[in-house]
Amino acid sequence: MADDPRASTAARPLAVVALAAALAACGGPASDHRVVVSNEWAGTVSVIDGASLEVVRTIEVGARPRGIQASPDGLVFVALSDTDQQAQGDEDAIVAVDVASGRVVARYEAGSDPEQFALSSDGRRLYSANEDAGTASISDRDSRQVLTTLVVGIEPEGVGISPDDRWVYVTAETSNTVSVIDTAEERVVSNFLVDPRPRAAAFCSAAPRAFVTAEIGGTLAVVDTETHRVLGTVDLGDAKPVGIATSADCREVYVANGHAGSVSVIDPEALEVVATIPVGKRPWGIALSPDGSRLYAANGGSDDVSVVDLAARRVIATVPVGERPWGVAVVPAAEVPP
């Protein structure tokens, strides 16, 4: 279950946003992208320019925006959950946002409480975890309807899809399982155990591997996606691992450590942590810049985004966003008026 939105919010600290000249000195990437952040309590998404590292637009989306993904056609999809978590409500949906125009352009059924989801590589299918129902929904982008509902583990949350679109992994935080969906057959074909409270799943694009974080277990599981078996785990100590991102070659895996206030850099072959980078309070969702040189961490406890230079292994800027930022997606630069 996500952090209770009724809990008290820490006062927003003064954020330090690095100047363009300082970023250039650090070898920062060109302005080829926008960073889009879902703000759970504010009901908005913030759009950050990749060069100036300033918020250039705030878009109202409503409800509780959490899971966020970029689609191949440049739109950003955002999962919305009704404030009543006991049953499907009118606000439960996934919406498509045109970042350039600042408008919600489509709305899709996705079952109840779709906290996280994955998109197929062509953007035509949405695979959502319905946390309060113990199911996963498969939605069609053309009809905007749910095609199939599958029973998975208890309190499903994280969703990851393989690069070839063959498998979808759905983590379940109470049963400590990962359900394996065969996308061609649209059914669950396997389940496997991981450490307590699995949060997120991510696949490697360079090898038959996937990674699953376990928040209470304090571990990252490395999974063989051909056999759907755990090959080994990485002990993250006192960290509370949640969100995941991987380098393009999968030689490094990055894990947001939630209430530990840090991001771990992991060597998945050696099964060891090679660096720990302090960021803001309660980092949750993370994403990489297109060139892989920067990591963006949404800090739900400090209402900001940490910008990490991965070569230097340090935060180079902190960008204030909306209340309780949750997820991060990166999209190509577009004309976004101030």
C-alpha cells in the first residue's frame, strides 16, 4: 500500500536549483527531454525542462496521480486512483496527457485503484495492478476499455513488461509474490516468491533478466526471465527499496530507497551495492535521462525532485514540484510555453 495521504507532510525546504553554467561545468546533457512528475496529493503533474531544471508547466489531472509512463507517440500516461480505496470509483482510470499542450486528451478504464501500470512497446495495451481488488487489468487503447481481468497476488502494486512484450510481471506486496502474465494468452502462467513487500519490477533490455524490489525485505531480487526464477538477491541493509531504473546495458541497476532517503547503485552481476547516493526525503519513483547520465528521483517527503549526476554520484540540483511527488517519466523535448 502507498503512503497514507492523510499523514502529515513535512514543510517544504528551500530548494537549490543549479544554474545552467554550473550544469555545463558538470557536463550536463543538452535540453533534449522533459521530466514529468506525478504529484499524488496535488492532483497534478509537473513538467521540468531538462536544461534549465525548472518547472515549465503544471497540469491538472485530478484524483491521486501515481504511476506514470511515457508512450512511444510522446504522450504521458498517468494512473489515477479514487480517494475511496475500498471500491472502484469514477476517478479510477489511466489518463493520457499531451505535455506540449498541457491537456488530458484521453481517459482509459483500468479497473479499480490502478496504482502502477506498464505499456506495451507500441502503446496499444495497458497492464494495470488493481491493488484493492487483487487483480490485474489489461486495457485496450483503441476502445479505452478493459479487455481482461486476471487474479494475481494480494495487494498487487508494481508492474513491469519485458522488452519483447512477451511477459508482464505484477508484484503483490502482501502475498510476497510476483505473478507472470503471458501477454499472448492473456493469462497468469506462473507465480514466484520474493522477499517481503515487493514494490516494483523492471526488465533488462540487454539480457533475460528482471529486477524486483522488496521494501520490508530490504533486497533487490535478480530474476531469470526465461525460467521466472530468482537467481539471487542484493541486500540493501537498512534501505527501503521501492522504485527501479536500469542503465541501457543493464550493468547498473538504480533503486530508490524510500524512507532511507537515498538511491542505491547496484552491480547485478556481482550482486552488490557499489554506491549509495543521498537524495531528498522518501524517494519513490525514479527515471533516467535519455543519455543515461542523469537520474531523477521524486521525493515524496520533501516535495521535490533530486537530479543526480551518475558519473559524479551526487545530486547536482533539487527542483521543487507539487505536493507528494510519486512517479517520474522522461519524454523528448517539446514546445512547452512558460
